[in-house]
Amino acid sequence: PCLLKKCHKNASVCIDRFPFWAQCICDRGYAGNGRSHCVECGISYVQPNLERIVGGKDSLKSSWPFAVYIIQTYQGQYDIKGSSRLINFSWVCGGTILNQRIILTAAHCIQDKFFGYEDEQGNSYTLEIQWNQWYSNVESTLEVYAGVNDIRNINKSQRLPVKRVNKHEQFNEYTLLNDVAIIELNENIESRFDIQFACLPNSSSTVYPEVNRSAFIIGWGRTSENGYPSSVLQNSKIKIFQADKCSRIEVDVEKNWDSQICAGSLDGSRDTCQGDSGGGLFVTEFLEPNQSQYFVSGIVSYGDGCARVGKPGIFQI
């Protein structure tokens, strides 16, 4: 099929997908569908002021134009101890814009089977999601917003229409292995000052990002373990560690260091927290002199609490 396919000028690789489909791949440093669209990726026109997510300060507006804010909302009628109740559920995550139609996030951010509920007495329940007149499928529960810095200022024009959600087919909701999901959009995103596409590493990269390298995390999650979520996007500079530095995190949970990364800070000063899940782990590359580009090299997956000494976080790659 590649013999008959015309790829974009910035897509020099074409892969034959049996039997009739040719996949054009944008070159490194570009993002798009490979056919009609390959634009420079990883561009931020505002230099981030890197602080801490947990205990940090606000990021600069438009400094992370690849970030999206994801809200999942659901309500249904349930019988709780013989009493019928209309129960509402809401969940917040982050995500990363990869191209005109694709958002990258964590699979555990997409609740499509069960959700947790706590009543006024503090009793906890696990309730099965039942599609109803309010919400007919998982796509109808999602709101995805781009170009957001302060969630108090979100407007409808920033909302991206969701077409389809695909979780990794081998995602394990107990171990969080393969914690990857793709949100496909109904309409194209057009890049602009505050909305850009993140770059992806080469598929041939065997170890990326390298141990001891600096990386960056962002999110609207809690700013302390028992605190409140941030209204303004937070950012932080952290470090990539050897896997053994995460040996104390959820010790009974299976890990796969071929597809997971240990990163954070050992002194407990920088970390992600609840609400940051699904957001990107970024590194910078200089593909051209004096121009850095941001590559999303991981997804915020889980940790043991937030910013605990000696306990970095675990990211999905």
C-alpha cells in the first residue's frame, strides 16, 4: 500500500499495515496524521516557571499548551440500604494533545465499570455504572478542555468533542499495568498560541528517558496529600530514577519496568498527587539550535501517597 500512498513532506516513513492500509509516520519533531498534516510539535511560546506540584506555585499561562483538563461526570439511581438515591460521581484527570484528533491519558482515569461512593455516615460502596437517560456511554461522561490554565475560567469554546475512548487492551485495573488510554476527538484541533501538540519519542528508542535525566510534570491535582486540588495548572522539575528507587511503592503490586518509569524526588519535595493522573511526563530535546521541544515520555499513573520521602512516583510509558 505504501507504493500507492502519498505521505506528507515531513513524513518520510511509511509502514504497510496488512492488507490494504498504509500508515505515514511524521518525522521526529513533528506531529499529525502523516498524510495531510505534520506540524512542528512540542513548542511552547512561554517559558515555564518550574516549581512544585505538591506545595508549589502556579504555572504561567500558556506555558504548557499540550495539557488538557479532563472531567468525568456520571449520575444514576441506586438502592442504598433500601433507599433509592440519585448519586453523582465526578473525577478529574489530565491528558496530553498528540495531534489534531488524539488525546493521551491514563486508562484508570476512564471509569466505565464501577465507581466509589461514600454516604453521609462514611460508609463506602462500590457501585456498578449503569448507562441511563443521562449518560448513555462512557464518551457521554467525558468533558475535555484545551488551552486551560485556570479551571475557574473555563469556557465552552475550549471543550473538545469526544468521539471514542480506547483503553489499552491489556490494562489491569488492579496492578495498573498498561495504564494507557486514547481519547479520539470528533473534530480537528487547530494549533495556536495556547494549544499545541506534544512530540512523541522514536518508537525505536529502547531506554527513554534516560536515568538521571531531568523531566517535568504538570497537573491540577491536590497540592498536598490531604489538601485540595489546584485551580491553576501546577508544574515541577523532577528526576528519572533507576527502578529500584521505587521498590518501596506498593510492594505487593506487580511492576513491569519495560513499560513503567520511576521518577520524582527522594526528599519528598516534588511529586504528583490525586487529580494529576493521566497528565504527561515531559522531557526537552534540542532538535534545532536554540529551540527546545517537549516530548511526552510517560503518563502519570500512581504512587504511594503524595510527596513522601523516599517514594517517587510511577509513570506509564
